[in-house]
Amino acid sequence: MGTIGIIGGMGPAATADLFCKITANTAAETDQQHLRVLIDSNTAIPDRTAAIAQGDKTPLYALLRSALALEQMGADLLIMACNTAHHFYPDMLPYLRVPFLNMPEETALHLERQGLSRVGLLATDGMLQTGIYERALGRRGIEALLPDEQGQRAVVALIYEGVKAERLEGYDIAPLCGALDKLMAAGAQALLLACTELPLAFAHFALPYPGVDPTLVLARAAILRAGGRLREAPGR
């Protein structure tokens, strides 16, 4: 079986979540039947949304250092625990020797296989600015519905002021729920949690909305690509 390398630290809780989902979704009865996973939780990588807004490529160089270090350590396959960081994915590819799975593309493929045609897209401002998910979904005939301005502020606040700040206890989730209700009323068949912090928040609050978790999609795709066996029912 191959070795998976996780480019992480964006943020650390989301990185841990990706690793846990790889473990939970691997069909294994012994330690030795699990995949080897290398993690570089590089929390010094600059904020991706801010960099995209400013046209700053500083995160690219930090991401490449992590990727190349993981290759040197023996990774046969790379994955990245941040949706927004995939803005830099095309610029990273020419420097890498091993396969590098693309979270937005894997997620769009998953949605196509599920037969979904319209989803509510929840993401950072940076990710929405890039249009990465809209293009990936559009190539598969899937429409992305976006929150209104007030709703987008609620999404970003949950990501930065809730999950990243580790302040979910007592967090006022009502503004976000209002935004999600609007997306569902507009015809969204599911909510695409296109920031790796969002699955953590949705699980914490046990939100009663149909959600699609790209972290889980990527974990299961990486298991298969690395030669592992999948549990039939998705874990976590």
C-alpha cells in the first residue's frame, strides 16, 4: 500500500479531521492494515483568503515546501487539508513527482455520482473569489447556489470566529441557520461544505441540513488511490 502525505495546518483541527476520516474509513482489523500517513501541519502558512484578495503568492511557496518535504519523507500520494489552498494547486503540480489529489474535483465527481444537480455552496470569500468550485461543478452540470451577502458574512464568521478561534461553545448559530434555510428554500438539494472548518462546526451543532463533506470525500478517494480498502459505510 502507498503512503499518503497530508499538506496541513490550515487549520490544525481540519488537518486532524482529515486524518481521522482516513482512519475511520479504512477497512482494517489490525494496525498493519491501515495506510501509512505523513502529516505536515504547517500552521505558518499565510491565510489563503487574504493572499488571494491581494494577489499574493506567499502561501504557494509554503505549500510547495510542505509538499516537497512530504515527498522526501516517502509520500506516494499528496492531499491538501484546505479547500481555499487549491487556488495554488495548478502552480504546485509542475514541481511534484507524485500524484496530488484535487479536493474540489473529487467532490464535484462525488456529487455527479450522487445525481445532485443543485447545491448550496458554503466557502471562504477567497474560495468564492477563485470560482474553483463553480467551475468544477459546472463541468458536471451542477448548479452552485451562493448565500446572499448577509449569509456569506455568517459563513465566514463561523469559520474564523467560531472554528479557527476555538469558540464554538456558546456560539450564536442562528444567523447561519437563516442563511442555510434560504439556500434550501431556493432549491438546494444539499449544502456543500467547501471549507474544511465547516464539517467540524456542522458536527458540533448537529445541524439538521443535508451536507456534503469534501474532507470525507477526499479521505475516501485517497484511501482507494493509495491501495487501501474502504469501509462500506462512510465513517464520521
